[in-house]
Amino acid sequence: MRSFLICLGLLSILNGKSQSIDYTLRMGAPHTHYLEVEMVVSKLSGKTLDVKMPVWAPGSYMVREFARNVDFFEATADGKKLPWKKTDKNTWSIATNGSKEIRINYNVYAFEMSVRTSFLDDSHGYINGTSVFMYVKDKKNLSGKLTIEPHKNFKSISTGLTYISNQNGKFQYSFPDYDFLADCPIEIGNQEIFSFNASGIEHEVAMYGEGNYDKERLKQDMAKVVESCTKVFGENPNQKYVFIIHNLTVGSGGLEHLNSTTLQVNRWTYSGSAYTDFLSLVAHEYFHLWNVKRIRADVLGPFDYDKENYSTLLWVLEGFTSYYDELLLLRSGFHTQSEYLSVLSRIINTVENTPGAKIQSASESSFDAWIKGYRTNENSVNSQISYYTKGQLLGALLDIEIIQATNGSKRLDDLLSYLYQEFYKKQKRGFSDVEFRKAAEKIAGKELKIFFEEYVEKTTAIDYEKYFAPLGMTLKKTSREKEIAFGARLTDSGGKLIVKEVTKGTSSYESGLNVNDEIISCNGFRVDQTSFNKMIAASKIGDEIDLLISRDNIMQALKIKLLPNGAWDHQVTVLQSTGENQEKLRMKWLGN
Ligand SMILES: [Zn+2]
């Protein structure tokens, strides 16, 4: 689909007849954090021209209102200013007065250092398209050019946009349509750039910020991850891929794009278990170049940048990607089998011990990402389950179910490859949730009623033995009833011990401790976090403790009865003696 669009784009530039749109990006004073954008729209007709700023960044399902960072706007034709007015929060309507070509200039304040926003200071600029580039209403299909004039102290640019030329420090790129422009983040500065080849594709790594990374080791290890991702699908749709990596003091997360990704990590992440976490992030974002960017829900592309785009399938798009980001580390030798099973056991613990998992299903969690997943509050633990976590578990279950149903001839890889070939390549579109289920049932060769209707759409308890026993495995459960479940998350806030979260079914919840309460004393002793934890640890189940709390500055006595912990520890375990077929199926799941 992408190469098809590029052909169209080049054609329109070459024949000179179609309308196009050109942008110039400048950054004259990086310390002010202002990006200066110029947009030239040609071959206009009509009396008005509406330009719009997206409200969200694809891949990050929250309305962020990028228009709030625009604070200068001007439109001109032949050097004369044109009248304009805002008609809603993110639309500027320009009276064109019959002009055929209009120049629009605006400034964007860019000082939010995350993978889904833009940032500029005197060390670098990071552009995430939807937060910087406006588009012409109803004309997102326009192709064009982007010229970047970096600040004189910035020497390099890293992006997945199509490079045209560099003339006197003005870097020129082309794009086939707005979606592509918006989907190519841009790093501008003095980043360290190195590259490696994997799966026949050139990969550029752009490193912003100091860190304890070893370039040569990264080239080898990232190549292994790339190759294990590509192997799932049998082909890699890109010719070049760019990793933009921000090494920060505080940083976490990544955002997927068609032919690039941005990762933000702690600068000391490149050793020990943190390094494995880094490789898992690399695998996650790289896997997304298929799952999300090409294998996608029908409502997620072409995007509506004006409002929420609701999907019930984020448990597949994000959850399965999370499933593979760990599974592929097993396949490429970065996890042992027992390390991988520990990861899976932790996921099961989270799902089974989060009260919200009994309230919200995986499909509801997906649909409400915009108002819940991305906007968690103090009660989220009691009312929500992450579609990443539940989806990761569902990915493992569906994988095992397909393996069992086909006696090891197929697995989840085959479903994802089928979706890629059938919907992305053949039909050139996304799929509905009904089509996803049909595809899964086609690969499994049987109906998957319980999986979809009970485990995905409802919160029904999962029958783990049904999944694990045929693979010669079991889920060992250990009760934690001998522990006290105090159940409140506390923080030290300027010397005050403050309640931040209270989990349903625990001592704190049942006895009426509230979020924002300040715990002043316990059994007559003034407490801080350390002493309070020690007092709870020294208590017995069934004891009552007397708290003095301040709630909205009113002192109050509160008795808390200490209850047993209702949570369980889960461990996915391989049985000591297993049959030949059980071993065959298990190897299909956990082997390479
Ligand atoms: Zn993701």
C-alpha cells in the first residue's frame, strides 16, 4: 500500500498538474521551544480554505489537543495578509479572496518530551508529525515536500521520510500524503548515528543523549530481534527502517510508525535485566510495523484526526504485540524457557489479582482506552484491566488453542501472517472484530466460542488447565492467605504519609480508609512509611489497628481490621514426565 501511494505521489509531483502542499520547518531560537512552520498550498479554488491541527497521535489513544500549542497564525497571498477566523478548537478558516496560492505561517510551542509529542531545546528537536503539521481539510491525500532548516548548531536529521536532497543545509524530503508525513517522526540535532543490516533491510539507529550503550553489541542484538520479528511474517515490507532512541534520565515507552519508531529509555538501561527490557521494547515497536501499522482494525486507518477512533481490538493490536515482544526474546535466545514462563506467570498474577479484571473485559478495555486506559485514576485498579496485560495473556491462550486444535501444524504466527496477506496485501484494508474472529477460527479449524464470548467479551474465569495440560504443563497456584492484605498504596509527601490508592477486598478498603487520607499515627505512635510498614508486618491477621488520620484537615480515629490476602501466586510449570505429543505441542509453542 505504501509503495503504491509513493508512486502516486511522485507522479503528481512530476506531471505538475495536481494540487500539492509544501511545508518548511524552521527553528531560529531553540531555547524558546518554538517551531516555525510554513505551509504553501497551490492550485486553489473556492472562497475559503480550512486548515486543521490533529487532536491526537495515532498509536496513543487519547485526545491531546495539539492546537493548544499554536499561538501565532498568519495567512498571505502575493505578500498580502488574508483574513481568517477559528471555527472550532482545531480549525482555522482562511478567506482566500480567489487566490490560487496561499502561504500559511504558524508557530508551535514544543516542550513536551514524550514519544507522542514534540520537543525543542538547544540540544535537539524531536518532531512528532500530528503535533506540528496542520493539514488541509478534506485534502489529506495531497502529496508534497517538507524542507527542514535546522538551527545552525544542529547537523543531522533522522527520519523515515523520503530523502530528496540537502542544499546548503536545507534538507528536503517528500511524502505521498498527510498520513505518511504525520507518521514519520523526525530527530534533528547532533545524534550519534549508526546502522546495521538485518533481514535484508538497512536499519539506522539515531541516539540522542548519553547512555551506557555499546554500539557493536546493539547492532548484533537488535539485528537478532529484527530477524525474529520478520520470520513470523516471512517478509519485511520496508526498504529502510529508522530507530530514534532518546536516552534520558527519566524516560520510558515507544511509539510505532510505518517505517520507524521512537523509543525513550533511561540512559543506563543497557546492562543487566534492564537491557533485556530494552530489547523487549525494540521487539515490541518493531513487531508493530506489522501488527497495528499494517495488520489493523478497520477503524484505525485512514485516521480521523479530529476525534477519538474507537476500536474493540486493542487487546489484539497492543496485547498480542506485548505477547510477541517477550516470546520473540525467547525465540532469539535472550530469554531461557524458564525465564519466559516466569514472565507469563507474572502476567497471569496481574490479571488474576487485579480486581478491575473482574469488572472490565478486554474488548471494553480496548474501546474505552481514550477515557480510561489513558486516563487512569486512583480507582482504576478496582475498575479496569489493561488491554496490554489481558491481551498478552489472551495472545498466549489463543496461540496454545490453535496449536492444540491443529495438533501442532499451526500457531498464532499463522493467524497474523494470514491477516497480513489477506487484509493488508490483498484487500488493502483493515478488518472488523467479526472478521478477526472468523480468521482465528479459520486458522484453528474450529469454533472459538468460549475464547471470544467468555474471555474476550466477558470477564469469565479462565480454565487454565484446559490450555496447559495438553502441553504437559500446569498452573501451580499458591495461596497468599497467610499474609496480611493491608491494601493501600502510600507515599511520603513532604513528610506526610498519604494514601494514594485503595484496593478492593483488602483491609483498608473494607475498613473505610480513603484516597488522600493522611495517616498520622498507628496504635498511638506517630508513623512514617518505614515504621508503619514495620508495624503492619509485626501484626497478625484478625488484629485491629487504631489509626489517627487527617481527612481534609479534620482529625479522625479509624479502626482497621487486618484481613488475609485473597491473592494467589501463579507459576506456569512444565510437568516432570510428559507424553510425546505433549512435548511436541509444547515445543511448537516455546521452541524456535
Ligand atoms: Zn505497542
